[in-house]
Amino acid sequence: MHPDGQIFASCSLDQTIKVWNLTTGELLENLTEHSGGVTCVTFSSDGKSLASSSANPDGTIKLWDTQSWQLKRTLKGNDWVVLSVWSIALTSNGKTLVSGHHADSTVKVWNLETGELRHTLRGHVWAVHDVAIAPDGNIIASGSFDSNIKLWNLHTGREIRNLNGPGDGPIGWPRSFFSDNIVYSVTFSPDGQTLASGGAKQPIKLWRLSSGELKSNLTGHTDDVYAVAFSPDGKYFASGSADRTIRIWDLFTGEAIHTLGHSDTVYCLAFSPDGQTLVSGSRDRTIKIWRFST
């Protein structure tokens, strides 16, 4: 979602990025520079740039100027095994980008002013599916197919803490292959005090960042959770699932107050800056725009 709340961007395995008018649903731009499925898009906080990532055989991160919609820069690691970038996140100052990678199971930190790779974070033993940056710009969270959530210091690249993702079992390969407790999504609350995670084998988990302790679970979905998002005021929470539903949760009570739907898996969710609109993307190849009210 663009910071002005007027437009939003979507990406697809059809290798395109599309920019839409949030109010009318009109298609405004169609960006086609990627040569692989586009896995993630995110706007800078000032709205001047859009970042995108792609899967094999492209495996690049691209930065776009949102005034002209021209390509500004392409980032690509030097390691030949870095084929698919599954997720990206930008710091609030727009100077640093974090990416989660498939083949080498790493998290990478990029300097956007120079295009240089600052850190490669190693610790996961399987594909990194999602990354998020805390609002203060100091902590990275990464969720992986290895069932773990890791917290990293963005500036030093050091691991701060490991949170075991949804489900029980030993850390690492045995847990990954035999329990299938994949972590598909991670996101920070607006105040930076809570991390939410969603994945295979219910439930959604809310973690207390200061201690790494589990605060609460949100249960109700009947299949894997691929998307999680906090409302801008931090009072509500949205989740999207392979059970074809979107649930809106009241975080004060922990209850689901709305259930919305697609005809296939819901892969992504984004609130508008005013919290009044929710956009969802699905495997059914549709994007839905929901007016949110409590």
C-alpha cells in the first residue's frame, strides 16, 4: 500500500507488477522488467520508491521510481545459488532493504544508497519465506521453512534470539521434514512490541519482543496461514489462509470479528494507512478491496 493511501501495488507469478487506484480499482501501471515470478512488493515510507523481488530464474530485487515508474536499480547477489528472493522489507528511512532467500537459506541486508550488500545472515537451515523489520529499524525478523523465527540485529547482522515457529518439535531438519511446521509469514505490530507469525499447523502466534515469550494464540483457521497484518492503530489483526478465508481479529479480546473470503488460498494482505480498507490477494487470481469497519 502506498503511504498516501491512494494506490497499491500487486505482484504475481505471471512476472508482472501492477499498480492500482485503491478507490476505483483502475489499473494504472503494468511493470514487466522481471523475468521470473514476482514474489513481493513494498513501497518506501516516503512513497518515492517501490521495491520488488522475484523468483528463479530472475532472482533479482528491483527498485522503481514511483513518479515515472522507471527502473532505478537492480540488486543481485554474487553467489550463484541465490536464485529466488521470496520476501523483502524496507527500513522506514528507505536506506536499507532486507531480503529473504530460498536456495541458500539466508537473510541479506542491502545498502540502497550504494546498492551494496552489507550483511549475509546465516542460521536458518531451510528456505527463508518472509522477513520483516521492526518500526524502529533495529531488528529483523525472519520466518523459515525450518520452522523457526529468528530475530537479528540489523546493524551488526548478529542473531539476537530464535523463536520456535508454529508447532512443537526439535529445531532444525527433523522438525522441518517430519512436523511440517513451516513459518510462512511474520510481521511487527505498529508499536514494535509484538511479533505475529503464521504458518503450517495452526495457530497464529503473537510473541512478546522484549522477552521472546509467547503472548497468545489466535485459533480459528482450518488450514495454513500465509498472510498476517496489523491494522495501523494496532487494535486489529488480519490473517489469510489456505482455508480460503480472511479473518479480522480484535486483539483486545482475541476474537475473530469478521470472516471474509476468496475462492482459493489467500496469500497476502495490506491495510490502508487510515486502517479503513483492507486489500487481499489470492491464488484465485483476484485482488479484493474490503471496506473495514468494526
